[in-house]
Amino acid sequence: MTDLFSLLATGSARAIGAAIAAGEMTSLEATEWYLNRIEQFDSDINCVRSLSPAAREEARRADAERAAGRSRGPLHGVPFLVKDNIFTLDGCFASAGASALATFRPPFEASLITRLRDAGAVLLGKTNLTEFADFVSEIMPAEFSGAGGVVRNPLCLQYGRGQGSSVGSAAAVAAGFCAFAIGSETQNSLQAPAVHSSIASFKPSVGRVSRYGVIPLVPSQDSPGPLTRTIEDALSVYQAIAGADMQDTATLTDFAEASGGASLQGLRIGVPRRFIADSVLTESRQAVFEGLLEALAQAGAVIVDPCDLPAAEQLNAVRSCVFRSEFGASLNGLLGTLAPCGITSLNDLIQWNRAHPDAIPYGQALLEAAEAAPDIRSEQYRRDRRADIALSLDAGILAALRAGRADLLLSPMAAAAKCTGKAGAPVAAIPAGQDAEGLPFGVTLYAAPGHDLLVLQAAAAVERVIGKRIVPTLGDSRRG
């Protein structure tokens, strides 16, 4: 069983699913092992917000289906966790990390959860997140939420400011608390926690995965996606959750999909430098990044370097109202409809926080800014949204791909997150070992919206050459 325990702690979701399918372990045994591991080690990490009381029964049902000869696919019986801004009907709360919503139980389930249940996956529970997907305070670190407290990176690090809100999901995968997890990204909330936790992630194009039952941040940019140990797992989960949903009309968009192959041979990879790579390549990272590019070139890729975004400087400087306006409008819509914990509007939330200052130790400047933001029907909002698209996509990703005749773009860490977020583009994050200071290092691959399979297939090929996880040792006395 030792090898099976190692598989559950560090192996791929597909390998775990294959072991269950082969009868080497049951889904219930895997579920029990993860629940015990969470109980043993999560007090040090605090990435799990709540556990599903239905997890064991779901596992038994998955095993019974297997015994009856029914297989739902590679995720059948595989345990997972989901970010606490996603609705489930298993008795778990959906707080979005906010103290004001700490005891809210949603009245319906997110479409992506239904799809994962249809794929046979077993829901273990919820993960902590940065409160309201990191739109509360400009100084609040990614590790914090009023409802969940502080999440620690299993690699004995802290999740600092700007490291993305899916920190609990990333930490859970890194710590071996589940086979995969679901997070969400508006700008950097999958890719940043992934590279800082030395795991993989995939943010689908906006409109590929339904947001129905996901507490919104910026609907024009929001996209749920998987955090995994391998890109192959990210593809499996993406295939399970993607697809049209009448509850989210953005998913009805007809993308012109592109796909690649399993080889790097001849693949043209562009490297945006100005205001992208240059912004994060510290001295300790520079040589590591150049070595990764060289390894990809030796494996047959054509590295187009530099492959800059023409609008990179303007995009770096832009400060639009889109986040504030869309967040205010979408949150008011959700609160007004569901009235969770008696909170019926953004103003109600702000007033609740003022009455409970201990819940917001970093203040709520961003919530207040959203309350005062231009209406989404205003000319300022429409102008800013047009500018976001023009700079990030038309004069950004698309222009760089065209000028460099590149198939896709590659950046260190989450350096391109602002661009990919505004563009609604697909992004795969790949762990690539550590930098000269011993800190986690990774790269992100991205392309035009709709080219999800191209990004995933290319990322799998890149991962085979440069992918390298740092696996944490739980219980390490250095954890701070």
C-alpha cells in the first residue's frame, strides 16, 4: 500500500483513476486517505474550508458503479476539492471568503460541479480563497480571508500580495489533500498560485466553462479551471467541465478552435519581453529562464525571442474601471437575488464590514471603490472595456503572435496575467523547478481566446521537457 499512498500524495489524477479502475484501491479508500491526511496536516496549512458530509457516500456510489461494470471515464471515483466561491449542494457553505457570508448555503449547484459529478469525481469539500477573489483591499495578502483565515503555502512560504485568489485550491493539490482541485481566475488567480505552489493549472478561455453557480468578480474575464499535478490532468478536468450551458450565455460562443500536436518539433513559441518577462525576471530567475528556453529549443521548438506585445507599455499603465464596475454590478445582482446571510447588496456588505472591523483587518477600499464605480451602461465603462480588449488582444496577444509568426506565447511565472485576463485568453501554468534562491519557478503558456486545446497540447509537450515539481514535506518545522 505504500506505493498507493505515494500515488495519492503526489501522483496524477489519471494515475489515481487508473489504479481505482484496476481494482488496486477503491474510491472509498482514496477518499478516506485524503480525509485523514487533511485532518492530520491541514492545521499547518489551513487550505480546506469545509469537508463534504456526502464525500464517503459519493465514493461508495462510485465504487458500486464500478462493480456493476459502469465507468464514467478517467475521473471516475477520483476525489477533488473546490474553491469556496463555487456552489455545491452537499451541505458546505459558499462564503467567497467573506465573514459576512460565512454561513451561506447555496440553493443550487454550479454547472461545473454537476459536470464533475457526471464524470464520477468525488467531492471532498471546499478550499479557502482570498476574500472575494482578492477584491477587498489593495494591501490584503493573497493568503487572507475573513471567513477562512490565513492559508500557508505547503512549501514553507507565504502567499503574498498579488499571488492569486485560488491559494487554497493550489495549496491542497501541492499538499496532497486531493487528486485535483477547482479554482477560478479573473486575472491571475489560477496561474499565480500554481507557479508559487509548484503545480500545474489551466485557465480556459472565457466562455469555455460555465460560471453559473460561481460567485462573480468580473464576468467578462471570469473563468473557472483546474489546478493539478500535471498538464494531462488539467486536460482531463477541462474536458469534463467545458461545454455550453444555457445558464451562462457566454458559453454559447462559437470559437474557432485550433489544436496542436504532442511534439515540440517546429512549434514556434514567442517570448514577450517588454513589460512582461522583464517585469518579473529578477537576477535569481534570469539564468533559470534562459536555461528553460534553451532546453525547449534543443527539443525542437523555435523560440521567437523577443516577441513583444506592441501595446505592452500602454497595457501596463492602463487603469480602467472594468473591474470595479463589473464587480459592483454582478455582486449586486447575486446578492439581490439570493440575499445570503441577509446581505442584499454591496452596500449592505460594506456596512456589515464597518460594523465588524475585525473581519476586514486590511480595510475594504476596493469594495468601496466598486460601490462608487461607473455604471456598466455608462460610456466610461464601455470605453474602458474597448480599450482593455484593444490593448490586451488586438494590439497585444494577437499582434505578437502575428508579428512573430508564433503559435503561442510563453512567459515566466504569471508575468502576462494582466494581459491574458483582459483578453479572456487560455493560460496553462507549468512548474519548472526553482530559481537560484530556491523559490518555486514556473512558466505560463497562452494564445488567442478559443485556442484552449492548442495551449494544453503544447503545454503537455513543454512539461515533458522542462516540467519539474517541488514536492513539499508536510510537518516541516520551518513552516511559518
